[in-house]
Amino acid sequence: MVSEPAKSTGVTLPYEKQAMNGDDMPEGLEYPDQIMFLQLRMLYDQFKKGIINRDTAQKEKKQLLQEYQCYKFRDSMEKEWVEIIKLTELARADFRKNPSIETAERLVAIIEGRKAA
């Protein structure tokens, strides 16, 4: 059955069955998920048509998932960094105006997530 590559990787994305069935892309997916959906749909289609065998499909799906997970991790780190910049904006401005131990400690606490801005 076509679902075996999903089981072999141990990962099933919420839209994977839709990709497997050749369905339209679900609404509301973020860009990396749009790309992953299209890649999975193409991979499953190639497998169904016999262009690639099961071993190749499993290997390529595993590679796709690894790259997807790396991208998602980098994306989450970027979003976290943007949030830190936003949270520290006032504390950084305060430190520039009043460089003291107290303002530095407040800034460090915000960066470390110990205290809200």
C-alpha cells in the first residue's frame, strides 16, 4: 500500500493523506507546508506511476522530512528572535539612556525570559 513510506519514516503530517491522494492543497498552509505538500504529492504520484520504487520513495521522503524539520526549526528560531527584539526594545532604549546595573539586569532578564517587558 502507498501509506507504507509514511509509516517507515515515523512522521505523518496533517495534510499527508491529501497529498497521497493527489488532492488540492489545503487552504491556510504556511509557505514551508505548502512546499512540503507539493513535494509529497509529487513523490506519491511518482511512486503510484512506477517512476520510482518503494525504497527510493522512502529514502526521498525521509530526506524531505529532514529538510522540512530543519526549515521549521530555523523558522521558529527566527520568530523567537524577532519576539526577543520586540520585548527588549524598551529595555534597550532605557539602558542606552541610563546605563546602570539595574537597567542591564532588566534587559538580561527579559532576554533570558525571566521577566516580561
